[in-house]
Amino acid sequence: MSEGIKTGLEIADEFAGVDLGDLRLNRRLLKIASALAGCPTGSIPAATDGRAEMEAAYRFFDNAKVTPADVLAPHREATLQRIRQCNMVVLAQDTTEMELTRPTQQVEGAGPLTSEKRRGSYYHPLMAFNLENLCLGTVWNKHWVREKIHVGRSEADKQRAKLSTPIEDKESMRWIEGIRAGREVAQACPQTTCVCVSDSESDIYELFAEPLGTPSGNDLHLVIRACRDRKLLDGDSKIDDAKLFDAVRKSECLYRCVVDVSSRKAKPNAQRKSPRTSPRDARTAKVEVRALSVTLAPPSRPDRTLPSLKLNVILVEEPNPPEGQEPIQWLLLTTLPISTIEEVQRVVACYCIRWQIEITQAECVSRTSLYRLAA
């Protein structure tokens, strides 16, 4: 996984420990995986050797004994072995649409995406990367289909429903499930610092309140991009007048540097227009970096009382963006230390590695690729 496309022999090694409860299924998985590795951009008919092999592959995927977790298990173990060879790894999680909309006949089992007209499913993996941006593998994933979407509700109704629904009943629970999966990785790799990194969609207070400790003593760490301003507590546990963004902006600039900004296409059918859904050209940005330790005031929840949280925060901000360009602004919440410039730089580097999961998913779930695989 870390050095390009694997050969059939390497794929056999990757799935050597597979146990689907039937030796025939085990052998079939190895054949299918090797075939797809040899033809990564082709359809199942194109990758397999003749009609009999093609039909055997389809029967395999239709077999109720074959579960995604069982198929992933040997690859996960191989990934853990690679993680154990690293001093630090980034565990990046991200959600992507697997769009299967077709002009006429729709794919059976697909559900609505952002509208009833767009059909498909959602995929949310937790992928491991070393500090050289090399992918080590997938350690956990979640895949789901929406049964329905609520059309025509006012923003006020949406907000009321959002506040009254427990986190366990929301799609956003996937981020916390990813943290729990990351904690299991940290437990299994006690000599490796594991840092779970995700973008602003995961800025959920319950996620930060999730226990990060493990029996082995190798705590999981977080780097989460903030998407909302939050109230702070002062030393007497009273609400401070300042909020998160203002507090860190008033702190001293630690250093200035140049960061690479990746290109981005406009997000299709975005429900709201924002700088994060607009297209962007690749460029370099001159940024200022500040850091601060804060105590977050807990939000009110109708079903539970949440604790206050001590976190470190880093602001990476572009003071003078090019004309017509949105300024770079990353507010990163982290459990990693920030006592030195080197430690702050390490946190920023971990966040930048997260982009690799977006690149990987964009390649893997393009509509053309999905159509070919579904052929």
C-alpha cells in the first residue's frame, strides 16, 4: 500500500490471514483481490479471466457469509504491523459520496445523497499514513445508505431537530466511532504515537469528550480543525468574555511560513455556499502561526451533562491572500503538546498529511471508477 499498486503476490501476502469460514471463499477472495490489483481501473469483467471467473466474483460478493469486516481484517492486521514500525502515524478519517446516479435505470440499493435526484451511498474510512505521506492501509471503515432525506424543512426546524437528537442517532456519530477505532489502533501499537486527524465536519464537542486513554498507556491524540467559535472558561470556571478565535488571535505570532494549498473543485450540489464548497486553484500561502492552551466551556445538551475540556489550539492564518482568493485559516484543536515551535510545527504537519485521504478517495470513488466496478 505504501509503495504504489501491489502485485498479485503481494496481495496474497496482504490477505494471508483471511478467515471467511470456508476455504473456498478464502481462495476466491485471494483470486479476486489479485485480479483487481492487476487491473485497478477496470471493471470486474475486465479484471477477471473469462466468464466463469467473472460469475464466481459476482457470487462471492453476493454471499451472505462474506462481510466487509471479515474481508478487511487481514489487511487491517497487515496495516497494524506497518504502523508498529513507525514512531508516529496519522490516522485520517473522512467521508465521501459514492455517487451512482444514472440517467435511466438506477442502481439497486442506492439511496439519496444531497437530494432525491442524486443516488448512491456514503463511505467513511480511517486510513493510516506515515509522516512521509505514505499510505499504510485502512484500519476501519463505515459504509451506509440513507433511507430518506428531509426536504422542505426550514432552517429553524432543522436546528431544533439537530439539538434534540442524541449524537448516537446522528450520522455524525461516525466521527466518534472513528475515534474509538483509532483508540484500538493505539492500544495495538503501544510504541507508536497515533494521531487521529479530521476536518471541520468532525468539530463535535462529544468527540473531544471521548476517552482517549488505553490500557497499554499509549493514549490516542487528536488534531481536529474547528468549524465553530466556542465559549471559553477562565481559571475560576466562569465563562470568559473572549471566544476561541479571538483568544488565539490575540496571542503572539510564533513563526511565519509558507504552506502548499491543494486545488479543489466546487462541491457538487452543496446545500449552502461557503468558501469550503467553492473551487480553488493550487497555490502557496504565506501564513502566520499562533498557539494557545484553553479550557472550552461545555455546550448544553438535553440528554447529558458534558465536561469542560482543556485543549491546545493552533491558528494558521493568511493575513494577505491574493486578490480574489479566500484566505487560508485553519484553527486546529489538539491534545498534542505545543510548548515549543517544533511541537507546533508537528501538529500543523499532521493536519497537512490529512489531505492524502482526500486525494486517495477522490481517485477511488470517481463516478467513472464506480461505474466500471459496478459493470
